Amino acid sequence: MSNDAHWAAARITEARKLHASVTEAVSARIEELLNGQLSERQLRPTELTSVAAALISDMVPPPPKLETKQ
């Protein structure tokens, strides 16, 4: 693992410990972005808006499963 990848993974892990809003989905998306799209070039405003919307959506935890009575 490169130093950059190790640094990013450590920051994501730390953020997950400190902030409940950093869900598994957020962690996965940020790691994917850091290893791809964000490291390749500067994003256009519309792309940033799309990334922000996706991250906000990922922050919402899945609803609890309802128990069914039999």
C-alpha cells in the first residue's frame, strides 16, 4: 500500500471512529474517489455537486428492518 493510500485509509478509519455520520457507504465512496476521480483531475462544479449529494445520501443509515409477526 502506498503512503498516500495508507494515509487516506487511516484518516477514513479515524473519521469513522469520531463521527457516526461517516457510514460504511461514505467510507467506501471516499476511498473510491480518492483512489480515482479525485486523484486524476480537478472536478467541475457539477461533478462536485454530484459527489456531495451522493455522500450526503450515504450518510443516512439504512432504516431498521421491521420484525414481522407470525
